[in-house]
Amino acid sequence: MTEPLLHVRDLKTYFVTEHGGGTARAVDGVSFDVYPGETLGLVGESGCGKTVTSLSILRLIPEPPGHIRPGSFIEFEGRNLLTSAPTALRAIRGNRIAMTFQEPMTSLNPVFTVGDQIAEAAIVHQRLSRRAARARAVEMLTLVGIPDPQERVDHYPHQMSGGMRQRVMIAMALICRPQLLIADEPTTALDVTIQAQILELLDRLQRELGMAVMLITHDLGVVAGSADRVVVMYAGQVVEQAPTRELFARPLHPYTEGLLASVPRLDTRVSQVRGRLHSIPGQVPAATAWPAGCRFHPRCPYAWDRCATEEPPPLDTPGSEPGTHTVRCWLLTEPQRRERRA
Amino acid sequence: MTVWTWLALAGAVALALVAAAEVRRHAAARAAGRRFLRHPTASLGVFILAFFVTLALAAPLVAPYDPTRQLDPVHLQNQPPSLRFLLGTDVYSRDVWSRLVYGARLSLGIGTIAMLVAVTVGAGVGAVAGYFSHWLDAVLMRGVDVGLAVPRIFVLLMAVALWERLPLGALVLLIGFTGWFVTSRLVRAEVLSLREREFVAAARAVGAGPTRVIFRHVLPNAAAPIIVSAALGIGNVILLEAGLSFLGIGVPSPLPSWGSMIHDGWQWIVAAPWTSGFPGLAIAFVVMALNAVGDGLRDALDPRKEGT
Amino acid sequence: MTLPAPPLLVQVEGLVKRFPGARSLLGLGRARRIVRAVDGVSFAIATGQTLGLVGESGCGKTTVGRTILRLIEPDAGRVTLGGTDVLGLGARELRALRRRMQIVFQDPYGSLNPRMTVQQTLAEPLAIHRLAAGPEAERRISSLLEEVGLDPAFAPAYPHELSGGQRQRVGIARALSVEPQFLVLDEPVSALDVSVQAQVLNLLAELQRKRRLTYLFIAHDLAVVKHIADHVAVMYLGKIVERAPATVLYAGPRHPYTTSLLSAVPVPDPKAQRQRIVLQGDVPSPATPPPGCPFHPRCPHPKKSSRCGIEPPALREVAPGQFAACHFAEAPM
């Protein structure tokens, strides 16, 4: 078993809200690993803490009002990121770990050319000269499939479409050949046909560069097509973790189950589909007031009294190797309750 | 100063403190209010304004003498501040403190009314120009350009020159009507962007006509630049009125506006500095307070800061 | 014996909307590039049914929705609602007609006035059309909120106190308050989370059944449209390129763009071995449409020929009830 590239244990990131709003426990005990060369999908809806998790890894959380609680542990390539000095962190960001963001419109600086922005990381980390860095930028544009890279390198973000800007962001992220790419909702803001292009691009680049990808998204379809393993988040915690095929074939956490059942799908026959979509009743609670016990219990069709009082830890599923498929649910200890409900 | 007026003054100060504290309390309950309170000068400004407004309202209680009464032209000219005359007397043996307090009514009153006129006209023109666009917008904005190009003081000077004796009310209205141009531009910009927001389209879809859309949907959301304009505008008008009165063409004697008080005491600035000095200080404090409050409001109401 | 088809409620013919592009001579000259956002769109919707209007950004679908309601004035075409000519009405008659057709917007955060409470937002249409006032209006508002699945206690809340799903429900309640026959739904669930999406879609379906509403459901997500549409029209660069009953379209699309679109939608099933068709190039800008067939530069159809770059294909019936604008629609990919 190889060593994980990124090892996150019990990450807790809290935000202080002003004027008596309480503390928002955005990430509340998240643990997962990313292995070299794999794609890990981090799935969840808004408010589950997935973006805060990724920002915490790179220590990009604004210190007030946010803070990473003591007891959290993040290790990358054997180095503890939470105790590293700022200079050491800067040497890692953009270099060993890179990140792309959801909104290419607002994540690119409108007053610098695309070439300048891509080259910046190379200049900072690899100490390349301006000319050499520019040449690398053109190489990267070719790598990410932008036509006429010699011309495009001098264009500004507003002269490019959404799909192209996302490619530019990917080029910026990959110029230093990082070991880990964190892609935060890389396709959400794009049209469907462009989404397909970007996913194909990420796939190809991952194979060519041998890097690991942490793919953050709310789209289960994206995860099904691109991820090797999936981590499902709800209310600041990991509720289920499994290899992709296993998760879709045998979703064990009621939230995962509900989510899968409520996604409108193309691959079912139309006649089966007209009528009601399964939906999870209720809504995501506020981060300042997570429910007691299991956080999903108010919306769970199987919940019983234990669920309201005791918070379940991640439990291994019987029949899988320990650690490969974990579920935060008491149903694993009392599986008969699942049949009773159905 | 009599015992009663001292008590009344103490009461006014206390009232101002209480009012300012209440404002603080209410502000702290809302995010916008907290942004406002982050400016230390803003809170101080609120207190200063509360103080002067209270003084103005309580003028009859706080002023021991009639502001226009010449007490004793022979013996009580240009007396320095004492227990009897809190801020001294001026060259016409009028109590400076009483004049200051009644002057607060005049200066603040003129400032507020002129500002209301300016802001109403400015917001109206800006809203119409921004909402209806095309040729109406072009015409109105060219008019605003002309208005901005003409120096305000000259217009007022001309008006005073043309009328034998300009009544105070007319002067106030005129100040208002020469001061709405900047507000109209700000409001127009706000309205242009609000017009494209979906809730405006939603209101139209539901059947709302232009009047309802402008008054119920657009203007309430364009309140921020209007409120900030208003706060800063009062200060501008007070300064303008002071300038005009100082030149002798503003508020007519013997009415005790702060500007005319400075005018009256100007020649004695060395021998009796309190006659011009105190009204000057009053103007300075009030205008600075208004600017501080205006800045605080601008920051508080900035929609881009939502959530900070 | 088959039932007779329900009567057509909404009919749109030859709808055109052009936007002027950048003007020459510092804004004073003539518009240099005209953007044909909607370039001759025709369709009809029967009472109680849903037409799904699908396409990517820039295809004109949102403009179609807004021009039908005359929130944007079209340049040409004909729109009838239950026989009434919508485009020819004067201001007063248009206001009366607004009772019969309403719209729900995409952005639950932007479509509600942030300074008005839910109560005020819902009371406004009732006041404009003089439907109810005072306690009667309060009663109606309470029952509307219940109908869309919200606790009437939310009435005094401001939009920023509600979640995205709740705001969207308020938007739906507002549209329903005037008792319309026809609703334009402009991407009503695109901005919502998956679990909330399902709730709102179910709500919309239920409301349609209860109130016998007719929907124009504008969306970019084909999977979502599949759940609610009886007929589907696919738009590309201002034109409809395919139109068919939903069952027919999803089972056998005839236009290569529809096929590519269907294949690009990610399916939540890792076992689905699909040969994904990945289109090359960007979604073109409506300011510079390609000559001939607008889709031809990106078209993956094996039979694509020079004809495609010269002759724009007409939207024609290639199978009973199924219309496609492609020279090779008889031999789909």
C-alpha cells in the first residue's frame, strides 16, 4: 500500500460570526487521503464544507474570522502543512499543490494578459527569466488545447470565452508540474458541451503528468465519470467514502442514497420518469447549529432514537477491506433497520 | 447664564448622550450598523450632531437672552466670556451664546431644507434619466453637465444682485436648486444598474407600471447614494450659507445664522476673537461631524460589503 | 380510440429579436454588428402541457421567454395566448393580460426585492390587479405560501433570511398569485442544489396538475427537462434545430447537436460505457454566426459536406411529430 500524497486527519475549520451568531463549524472533523496519481472526488451540496476544506489545505482561509482548530492534521509529501512557515507554504502553493477555482471570470486578473498570469508561477517558483517563462506559457497553452497559442498568450481574459478561461486557469495551475491539483468546481460555470471538453482535458493531463487530482463538485455525474474514489460530505463532515463504482452500486449512507435518487437522469426511460423525483425532505441546517447526534438524522428516513443522541464515527463496511468504504451511519451496526423501512 | 439655562444645557447634553447611545445600540444590532460603528469618528460625529440638534430644538430653554436684543450698547460691547455671558458678547452687545444657539436653528434648518430640495430633485432627475434612458437620459444629463459647469456661488450672487431683497425662503430654495447635480449623477448610475436586476423585471412581469417600479423597487434600493449625498450635502450647504452670509448677501441681519455672526464680528477678530471664533468653531464641528457620519454611512451601506 | 389533442394555448410564429452590437463612430453611428439573438423561432404549446426549451449559453432561449411576455419587445413575429394576439396589445390591455401569463426567474437571489418582505412581494400583484387587499390579501398570501410548501410564518421575512430553495418557492408563489394559465420558467432550478432541485421540480409538476398550468420550461440541463417536459425544442444560435415529443427526442434524436448534447451530459453511473462525443471549439458568439448551417463548424456528423456551409437547412418534419433542421436528418448519427 503506497503512502498517501495528502493525508488529512480530523480537520476542523471554524468561523467566528459577529454579534452573537455563534461559531460556524464549517469543517468539523474531516479525514481523507489522496494517493499519488489518483482522482479523488469530493462531493457535496452548498454548505457542506468542501470548498473550505480545500482552502484549508492550502492555508488560504482568512485568519480572522476563520481558524483551523488545533488537533487538525494535514500532511503533504510527509510535511506537516499546518506547522509550516509561511515561506515554506508559499513554495508549495502553485508549485507542488495547485488550485483552480470555479468562476474563471472572476479568478483571472482582468488587467494582466493571460500569458503573464500563466508565467507568474514559473517565474516565482522556477526562477525563470521573463522570456523563458513566456515560452513555457505558450507550451502550456498548447498543452491545454488552446488554438493559436502564440497569439493567445497576449490576450486578456475578457477576450476569451468561459471554457478557454478555465483552460487558462488549468495552464496556470500546471505550469510547475504539481503533484496535486485541487480543482474546485471546474465545470459548474460552463456549458454542457464545454464541460465535456474540460473533463476530457483534465483526464488526459492527469495521465500525461502523473499527478493526483482532487475534484470538488456537486455534480454526481462528473464524479462518476472522472473519479477513482469518492468522498461525500454533509454538514462539515465526511459521511461516506468509497471507490467510485462501489459508491454508486452500493450507496450505504442515507444521504448518498437520497442524493443519487434525486438526481434527474438521462439514462432512465422517459415513461418511468414522469411523476415524482425522489427528494430529500427538509434542507441543510446552518453551520452555526448542527443537529445533535447524527447531523443528517432530521432528514433521514431510517433514523431512530440513537441517531438523535449519538454521533456515529466513520464505520467500516463489512465485506470491504478496512478503510476502503467507510460510512458515518448507525445503520451499519443495525442493518436490519434498512430493510424494515424499505 | 442663569441657573435654569445651566440646567437646561446640562439636560441637553444628557439628552444628546442618550440619543447617541440609542443610535449606537440600534446600529450594533445590524451588520450595516456595525460597519458604521467601525469608524471611530462616525460615532463621535453622531454625538456632535445630536448635541447641536438638541441645542437648536431647546434654544428657548438654553438661551438666557433674546438673540437679537442689544443689552447695553455702551457698557456691554465685546465682553469676553464670563459666567454671565458664556461665550461673551459681540459688538452690538448681544449675547454670543444665545445667538449661537438660535443660529443653530437657522444654519441647521437652512442646511436641511436646502439639502432636501437638492436631494429630491437630484434623485428624481437621476431616476428618470436612468430608468427611461435614450433621448430623455441624454437631454437630462446634458442639462446636468451645464449645471455642473456653472459655479454655484456665481449663480447665487447673480440672484442676490437681481433681487432687491431676497427673502430667506427664496434663498434657501435657490441653494437647493443649484445643488442637485452631483446627486442626480450618482442616482442615475445606481438606477442604471438596478434596472437590469431581475426583481425589477419580475415587478414588470407582474404588471407594475413605471411609477410603481421606480418608487417601490428601484429608489429604495438606490437609497445608499441618496443618503450619503444627503449627509454630505447638509455640510456643503452650511458652508455655503456661511460664506454667503459672511459676504453679507446671505441671511439678513439681525438674524443670527453662524455665517452672519462671523460677518458681524470680523472686524474685531483680534480684539474680540470670541465673536467670530465660536460660530466658526460651531460650523467646523458640525461640518466635520456630517462628513464623518457621511463617510461612515457610505461604508455601511455599500452593498459590496455585505457580509463583512 | 385516441383522445383528441388538447387545444393549443400558446402559439409562437417567426419570433425575431435583434440586439445592436457595438456601434461605429463612438456610439453615434449605425450599429456595426447586429446580434440575432432570436432568429425566427416557432412553436406551440397545448393547454396543460410543458415545452422544454433547451440550449447552451448564447442560444437565445432566455430571450425567447422574455419576448413572449413582452418584457423585451420583439422585432418581428406573432405570439398568441388563447387566441389573443400578445404583441399587438396596448399598455393597459397588456397589463390585464399579465394576469394570464407569468414568469419564474432563474436566480432566487436576484429575483426578489431585497427590501421587501415576502408578504409585501406577494401582496403587490394582488394590489396591482385589484384582486385582494387587507385581510383578504393576507389570507390569500398564507394559502399561496402553503401551496408552494412554505410555512406561512415566513411572510414577514426578508429574502436574505431565506435559503435559495425557499426564495425560489416565493418566486413561484408570486407568479401564481394572479392565477395565470401560462408560466414561463426561466431555468428555475439551475441555481439550486441537487436535493432542493428535486423538491422544486416535484412542486412544479404538482402545481401543473392541480392548476392545469401550461409551462415553457427553459433550461440547459437535458436531464432535468426530461423529467418535466412533454415536448422538447433544442435551440442553437437563435434557431430551433430540433423539436419533438420528449419520448421521441430522447430515444432517437435527429439533429447532430441534440445527439452531442445528450452525449455530453454526465451520467451518475460509472458503469455507463458511453462513447462521448466531445465537440471541438467553443460555443460560437451570436454576433458572428457561421454561414449556412449555424452548427456546421462543430458538427461531428460523418456526412457533413460543403453543402452545410452554404445552404442553411430548414426545420422540417422528418418523422411524425419530429422536426429537425439538418440536411442529413434522415440518417442521424
